[in-house]
Amino acid sequence: MKKTAFRLSLLLLTLALVFSLAACQTLTPQGPVDAGSSPVTDPATDPVTDPATDPATDPATDPATDPATDPETDLATDPETDPETDPETEPQEIKNLILIIGDGMGLDHIAAGELTYGKDFGFTDWDFVTVNTDSVYANGYGPVLTDSAASGTALATGHLTVNGYIGKDHNQVDVQTILDYAKSLGKATGVLTTDSLLGATPAAFSAHSRSRSNAQEIANSQIYSGVDLLGGATDSTCTALVNQIEAQGYYYIDTFDDIERAARKQKTYWQLDMAGTDADVQLEHAVYYALKMLSRNDEGFVLILEQAYIDKYSHSNDFANMVHSVNSLNNTVEVILEWMGERTDTAVLITADHETGGLTVGSKAGSYTKTFTGEGGKTVYYNWSSTNHTQAKVGLFTYGITTPDYSKFSYYGSPFTIKNIDVFNLMKDILDNPVTYNPYN
Ligand SMILES: [Zn+2]
């Protein structure tokens, strides 16, 4: 997606404002924005080992079949690679939507990941606005410092609600999720998380309950949700329900060894070893098969992905594992972009449900009290100011679609800030107006 200089300057101004406000000093977490650069980074650091995406076995990078070295398939005239004549890039509708949620991932968490790993995450060059995440009291008024249940429900349903509520508005009425809506349009649907499926964020997209602690109710609600792919970390409450899960037509697996077979099914339920630091590679592995499965539907799909450990490690102010999880989210994005290739029918959105830890980071000592040695020995300076969620705004990054007209969603009359329920409103708008959002029309 090409950007105009104007939009680039807006992005830089916004980022500069956001980061300087957040850290009360000039930070340099963003390298120069290069609209032409590929978000896919060095294959040598890509942990994906699926044969289909392994650069080592990808025919596109095999010198023996490289079109660049074959005079018969000169890139300049090859219809296969010419965007002007490639049918893959003809105007079409956006039919697939992928929402990636970094639980607890504030803007400084992303900057921390970039500083620590010494690279630009490609998605920080995408279209960008900030998002307010506050929830409400039972009377419908706020603002209230949100938990993941209320903020997940806001993203999933477009309703502001009370902390603890799952898929219910502030009057405790069940409300339609974006996945219910996608289903009504004939699309395939999926939820994939490194957390238990019963965690507040995945639950908000696939269940209804008065309390995020009602594990049994949420598990049952999910089984009857009609969501085609339910995937998360192993949870004993879910394990005890295998018979009911299978009775609802789900192909149940509990090991990565079976994931390829499961990806060929219509409905499937995954309980996998997704927890903790090692799980970061597992999310990247699992998303490859989730895309394989859901993209078989001709009407398209909506997939919700969550990297839950950014929040968990921020609660314990564990910087090393937190940045590892942020990097995992970025690697997952790269798997998705590899899958997308030249596709023009897929929108990718990245956001967070809230910020956790009150994190600020920088590349200079300044007033920071803590340091971390990043890749290449570079020192990253940081502070935590909390072990809880904060009201810091998070980001919404969009890719594969025209720049959304945020003025129609704006909560604050600011072109740079929306409310979290507007992430739902934007997703619904994309599903309702798929041609409008295709940047190649
Ligand atoms: Zn949390």
C-alpha cells in the first residue's frame, strides 16, 4: 500500500506527539518511515519453519528457478509479476479480516520491542490512530479503568460495558459479536490465542457471561458459538468438555502433531501448548494453519488473534519476557503478510485492549531508572509506573485497506483518536462496504 507524503507526515507528527507525551522527552523509537520497504524482515530471524513459508525451500528464492536469472521470464514483461496486468491485483472486495490484539500492548511496548530487537516492526509504518480504552459503570457512564473483559467486549461488539462482563452490554444483555455478524454473511470465523480460550479477550469474541470468572459458562457458551476455529492454550475446564465439543461438530486436537489434519476440517477446536515464553513460536506456527483452514471459505473469513503474554509479563514488570512477546506478535504479523503475498482481499488490523504497566522507554538515559541490553548490545532505558492496566491510549494500525475515514468514528472530534468500540464499527464497516475499502479500486 502506497502512502502519500502528507499521510506520512501526519503519522510522524502523531507518533512524535504520542511518544513525547508518553515519555516527557524526545524519544527515537521510530526509524525513518520507508513506505517502500517490505514489512517482512530477514528470513534468518524468521522462526517459521513450515515448508510452505520456509525461505530455504521457497521456490521464489531458489536461484535455480529465480525469474530474475531466467531471460525467458524477464520481470519487466512477465504478466505473473507485473502488478498492472496481474489478475490478482485487479479491483476486488475485501472479504477477509484479521484482527490482532496485543493484550496490554501500549505504544511504548511496541517501541520497546523495536529498540530491543534493533529493527523497525513493519506494522508501525501502517495507517495509525490512537484508541481510548476506558470502560463504564453499570449505569453506562464512565470513564472507568478497563479490564480485559470490558475492553474485549468493546472491540468484539461495539458496546461499552462493565469490567468483568463478557459479550454483554452494561445492562447485561447479550450483544452480537463481529464473529456472529461475519457468520451471518457466510464467512468462516476463528479465535486463536496464546491464553486459555476462557481468557477474557478470546471469550469476549465467542461467549456471553455476566462474569469473566464463570469458566464453565464461558466454555459452554463458546462450544455453541458457531465459531469455526477455537484455538488456545490447554485449560482443564475445556479438557473436561471434549465430548460436548465433539458433539457440536468440532474436530478436537490437543497436540501440534495433529494441526495439519485439523486445518483441513470445517470446524476445529485446538488446545495446544501455547503458554509462556516458548509459546511465542507456537502462535506463529498455529496462525499459518488457521489461515490455511479459514481461507478455504469462498465468502472469506474473520480471524481474531491474541498475544496474551504482553499483558501478563507487564503485570509482573518483566521487561525481558514482555519484549519477547511483542516480538512474537510482530513475527505473527510477518507470517500473515507472507500468506497475503499479492492478495488484495484482506484487511489486517492490529490493536490492544489496553495498556499495562505504565511503560515508558527510550534510547537515552534521561530520567529512566532501568536498563535492558538489547540485540547488538544496545542499551534500552525504561520505567514501569504500575503493575496494573492504565488509561494510556493504545494504537490501531491498519493494512490492506484504504485509509479509514476516522472522522465518522471519532469520539473526541480528533482525527487521531477513536474509542475502542470504533474498532468494532470499523470492522463492521469493512464487512458492509468491502469494495470501498479495497485500496486497488
Ligand atoms: Zn491485564
